[in-house]
Amino acid sequence: MNVFTTNQVNQVYVANAYKSTAVAKTDALGTLTVGKDATGESIYVQQVGAGGLTRSDLIDVKNILYGKNTPAAAMARPLKVATVTLNADLLNNSALTTTGEYVLRIRFDQVISLSPENQYWKYGAVHGVAGMTASNFYKKLAVSVAKNMSREAVQLVKVELKTASANVEVTPTTKESALTGTYTGVVITEVEQDWILGVKQQRPVSFFVEPTTIEFNDVDFVWGEVAYSDGATIGNGKLIADYEYFYMGERGDQYRLSGFPNYIPTKYLVDPTKTYDVISIHYAYVGENHAVQKSEKDLTILVPTDASGVTASIVSAINTAAGTTVIPVSNAAAGDDDEGDDTSGNG
């Protein structure tokens, strides 16, 4: 499962909607409001949860250490893309000038375990002959890599041939004879991995592409070049679902599914198919006499980005109730995530 960090305690609330007045049991699930106590010195949030109305701590405004809003876009992760091309020194009029075995190594890190020492290697190979066009070389290399990746329990990367227009995907069953275009490179792209809430976190595929050497003019020469870039982005929905799942363990669900089927089911409100903004308030409880030391806590509000205007309304309501700028408005656009709870996930 995904493991996050916390400073003593972090209470997490999902806000599917905002209400400027007090919420009631009849309001929609996930409706949230911001209020302050009779003294005006403390603020709180109240939410319609799966079990009914819930309310946060009374947060003493003078003990708020900082607040921030991290937009969902700042938490999106791009897929890794590696584009392999022939070294220009090996080509003469777009054809190979030397024969030999052109081997491409793909190194996957931390596939079997989390240890950086754990590496898994796959290969692609082309027997090059003088005069072979670069396009035919790329075609043979892509087919070789695709076939060698076909035995994996889960697909780790996607293999494509680069063209002047759209890339052409190559699968383990693709035949060379079916590839009739003019190709300018082989593109290897990370595939989004499976995910199971509370069981299997969605980890990035860490891979590196390494062309080997070939003898050229009596010298061992690296035959290829690799350019890395960012592909399509993965939203933070699954990460935020893991985040809610983990921190519900701090609200009476410490054991979660432990002891299944003898457990108390918990209803979670995050929809992993959506993306979420994250509003955080880091504050402290300070008591009297011997309890004057700061007991630091966090309050986190998860807001789906398709709930139009809800994030801005909550940020404004927090600042208004506190009578001061707890969360800078500019922070919402910047997506500053330099401090506070770790939502990157690890473990």
C-alpha cells in the first residue's frame, strides 16, 4: 500500500461541494463549510461524511503555522518517453555503413523490489548489414524489443515507430511486412501501471535505454543516441485515493482491512477517476501550564477539480473566518508544495 508521512496527526476531509452556511445531514455527501467559534479566535470545518456530520478541531488562529493550496495540475506526473535513433556517424545517405550486432539494453530499476540494487534487463537486437536503410533498422529493432517484452506479467512499456506524422505502435504480434512506412526512430514509453486501493500503489516505471557498442573503423562505437522526454500525464486521482485511505487510519480505522472479513467497512469519498486540489492548514495545539509545548497537527481538504469554484470558495472562507491570510490566493496558482504533508507516496 501507499505510505505517507505525518507530523503527529493529519485529519483529511473530502469537499465535493461548499456551503456558506451550516451544513445539515440532508446536504449532499461531501458538502463542507468553514466556521468560527463564538469567541472568533478559532476556526473549523464541518463536513457531511459517510457516517453523518463531522467537524474538525477548533483551530486557534494564532497557532496556525502556515496554509497552502496545491492544484491538481501541480501533482500530475508525466509518463517517461525514450526515443532511440542511430548515431549519425554510422550512416551514409540514411543507410548503415558497418555490419554487426546492434544490441539495445533496457534497464528497469526497482521492478521486483524497492531496492535500488534490484535491476531487470530486457534487450532488443538487430543484425545490421551494410546498406540497410535506417528505416528498416528501426523497424527490426522495434519488433525485436516488442517481442522480448511480451513475456512480462504486466506491460511495462509501449513500443512505437516514429514517423513524420503519428507514431505507429508495435506489438509482439506485429509482422515486419506490415510496417511499410518510413521510420525515423524507435519510441519506448512508460505504461501506466495497475492500482488497487490500499493494496497496490501505482508506482512509476523507472527505466533507462542503453545502446551498446559496435565496431566501426576499428573502434568500439556506441551505435545509438537516446533522447528522453515527457509523455502524457497521469492525474493525481489514484494518489489522492490512497491519501484518503491512509489518513482515515487516523480517524478510528487504524487497522483498515486487517482481519478481513472480520473488519468494520469504511466508505471513502475520493473518486480515483477524478483529479483533486489539496488545501492544507498546519497548526498547533498549545495548552496551559506544563502543556505549553506545541502539539503540531494538519488539516487537509481534498477538492475535486470538476467541482467548479469549490477550491477558491474554501480558500476564501478560511481566510475570511480567520480574519487573516492563512492561504495566499497566489498559492493556488503556483502550486507550491515545498513543505507540509508528503503526498508523493512511498513505500
